[in-house]
Amino acid sequence: MLDIPIIDALFSALINNDKDALDDIESQRAAECAFLRAVICTDAPGAIDLELGLSVASSEYVTPFFEGPRAFFMSAGASLQARLTGGRSNALIDFSLSFDSNFAEKMRAAIAGENIQQVDRDRVNEVLMLKARNRNVQFDVLPFLIENTRLTRDNPRNERPLNTLIAFRMLDHLDWDAFRDDPSHFVFDVPCEELKASLRPEAVAFLSELQTSGEVIRHEARSAGTQVLLLRFARLWHEKRKPDKKRILRDLLSFNIHHLGSIPLTELHLIWSGMTSESGAPFFGPITGISKTMLEDVRGMAWDMTLLRVLEKNATASRLGSFFIPYFVSIDQRWRHLLRLNPVTMMLIDDSDRRVLFARADELAFQHILEECVKTELQAEMTPEKVEARRRAAQTAQLGAMQQLVAEEEDLWLEQASQQMASKTR
């Protein structure tokens, strides 16, 4: 076990509930754990309530990232504090709400005073009320901006991302006490139009910076890679009348290793969940049911899954030893159901090696399925050296190369669908 990275050894011990392995880590590798941080969800009454009485997840449209209901928060700082106080430590916790572009657009329209449907206005007010009642709830604008930045890059006259960003910045000037008492209108500390004008230059500069940001382009490349994965999933699913789910997962693993150069465990876990669970299946309906707009639907699904990756990164952030608890706000019921089916039950972070591992619901069962799938010709691809090489390659994936693979997979799907249609009409 000593030659296994400490984060991998601890992750394996925890998901397998291997007490002997945990004892070995404590006795032989305790010093290596100094740079580890962890969030471990539990029902134990002594753990920290993830909502801290804030009722952040009380909204139908707000989906928690962590399973909860409580969690143990572990870090070197927390451990030292507990040692000095006889077992007590205080975890600094920040809450953040991230929005998909559709909900963010409803928020913009409501703040701008536009005539929107009452159901949409009620949804917006419900989420805004969370912050009105709990000021340590933060709004994260990056997810929907990452999704929409390309709109402005492709068409500079498209000001939807700009106007949405300005609307969210206006909330910094909102009288939250007045809103809490009367959510039917917004009271700002500056006249509305004057406030918009004053915020515009900074918002323009921020979006211009995002358009060339390497981080944003990497997310776009990841989204294109996920699009490729979903298109290959569609082809495999419809190859035979009764799909073999394990074979599909094995073929997707092989495809990722040999063509995409990485193993996207989060996306594969979601796909496996969609194949094996009735609750998760609706999100993948456009693929498994062959929607007429499947190619367009897959683009949207890929962005949804990419935004989950953004939440994963947010969850690893720390400010002066704090932990971030992210939530995702979306109107899309199918996506919310899939997220609730796959909450994160454990997160381990190695700050020295800049690595993070997530365990989701049914993680042990999924790991066993993966082990079965790689006990074939893929076994040779799972050496530590090749795993690390794929890790580095995934961090430098090129957007253009991923977009080319998307085009190729779309062509292959259209060709397969055409052949199957032709065979049915004979």
C-alpha cells in the first residue's frame, strides 16, 4: 500500500469500509495526510448539518451537490484545532448557488422588470428569498457565463451574457430587507438605469477576459469531449435491439482511453446510472429513445454535465481553511432528478498533489463494474504511468481537436441511423 498515492489508498479504504487499511494509514502514513482535506457525508448526529438551518435545498429548483444530510469536515487545521480543544473544531462553511443559463435568464428578466410568466417570477423570488434570509448564501455567475460566453464570441452583438451578468451584479446593490418584506419589486441603492450603466463597463471587461480565458476554453473542450462520449453512447445503445449495458460501458471505457485520452469517471457514472435506473433514464431519453432533435439535445446535455464539473471544482475551493458547499439551480426537471440520483457522498482533496476524488451514491457498486470492464484488454492501460499520462493529457485537451471528433461522431451517427431506417423499410 505504501507505493499507492495516499489519496487513492484512503479513498479505497473508506469506500470499502476497510478498517485494517485505515489502521495501516494511521500507523504508517499519517504524515502524508497533512495536505488532505475531506468532506464525508453521514447520518451521524454529531456531524455538521450541511444546511446549518438555512433551508438552502428547500426549493424544488435547488439541487444539493453533497448527499448530506450531515457531513464530517476534515483538514489539518480542523484536526489541530480539535487536538487543542479536546475534540472540538469549527468548520468555516460557505454556500454557493450556481445557475444554468435558462434559470439565469429568468433571473435577468425578473430583475429587469420584464413581463414574464408568473410561474417563472415565483421561481426566481423563491431562490432570491434564500439569500434574503441567509446572507452567507453566495451566487456564482461563472457556470452560466461559461456556458454562454461562446454566444458573444460567435456573435458580438449577442448581449444576453452581458445583460445577465449585469443583472446579477445589481443584486449587490439590492435592499435585501425590503425584498424579504415585499418580493413584488426590487429596491436598489441607486436608480435602476443609472445602476445598469455604471456596472456595464466592468461587466464588458470581465466578459472579454472570459472569452480568451484558458479555463473557459478548457471547459468548452471538456463539453465537446462529453458530446463525443454521448454520441458514441447513442451509437452503441442502438446497435442492437436489446443493449448489453456492461458491454456498452466497457466499449465507452475503451473509446475514452484510445480516442479521447482520458477516463471521465463523473460522466461515465452518470451514463451508467441512466442505463440502470428508471429515475435517471429520463435525462438520457433523447439518446435512448432517438429524439428527432437528438444532435441538438446532446449539445445541451453535454453542457449540463460540464456544469456539474464546474460544481466539482467549486467544491474543492478553500478560503482561509473554509469549505464550499455548492448547490445547482435549474428549471430542467430531468437534470435535477439525475443529480439527485448521483449526489456526492465523499470528497477527498490532496492539496499538495492537486488531486481530488469524488465518491457518489452507489460508488462501490460502480467501482466493481469498472473493475469487471477493465479485466480485459484494458487492464494494460491501467498502470500508474498510463493513468498519470491520461491525467496530464486531459488537462491540455484542445478545443479544436474535440470539435473535430464531435463532427466525426455526428456523421457516424447519421450514417448508422440512416442504415437502420433503410433496413426497416425493406
